[in-house]
Amino acid sequence: MPERRKHHMMIAFCLAAILLVTYSIALIIAAHGMAPVGLLLVVSGTVEWLPGQLLGWASIVGLVFVIIWFRHDALKLAVGQLVATIFLYLSWFVFVCLGAIGNAFLSTRWDAFWGDVGRHFFTSWPFQIAFLVVAGSLILQIARRHRERRAASSSSSDAS
């Protein structure tokens, strides 16, 4: 059993590392230039990026907390990681919207907002792919663990 727990922890750490690295290098295009999300998280001269920063840091702390707190329960670990992953993606989307709003405000072309949002998907393709892979593997883990628990529960009730 300890070997299996180590395997679950290694998978959790690898998924979190892949997601956090690709998140931190995802580019955000704003009216004043381009910057990776990791830079926007730690260095920002204006308050306009604050919602994305707060959500980003809360997601990162939540992801680390979930890995530490639920290290003994694989199902709870996978569910917690999935929730933190979704919030991390939401943080990226908040940064994207803030950048696109800044671009639309300066150019006074509000119809270009969705075009700017679409451009962010292409400039952050590693994060998009990592999010899909991580979220997909977590969903598969959750389904497998849930089936295992249900099978174990039904076999233990049959034995009694």
C-alpha cells in the first residue's frame, strides 16, 4: 500500500507541476505589451490585474494545500486537484479578459474584444493543452477511484 500511495503522490505532483509551469509562461497581451502570467502574478504596478492575481494565488495555494492535505485519500486528492485546476484556469481567463478590456478601451473598438480573447488562446497553447490533459486525467482518476470504492463497499457488504 505505501508504494501505491507514493505512486498517487508522484502523479499528483507531476500534474500540478505541468499545470503550474505552463500557467506561469502563458502570455497575456495587453495594450502596453505582452507578459507571462507568472510575471503578472508577482509584479504589477496597477490595480487592474488584482482580480487575476488574487484568483491565481488562491488557486496555486489551493493546489498545494490539496496535495498536502489529501495525500492519504486518492479520491479526495483527485477531486481537490480538479477543483483547484478549474480555478487556475478561471484565473487565466480573468487575466485574458482584463487584457482584452484594456486593448478594447484604448482602441475604442469594443467589437475586437472577442478577437483579443481568441488570440490569447493561441499565445498560451501550452497551458491550454496542459489544462485539457490534466483535467482529463483527473476526471478519469476520479471515475476509477469512485468505481473502486463502490466495488469495495459492495464486496464488504456482501461479506457481512
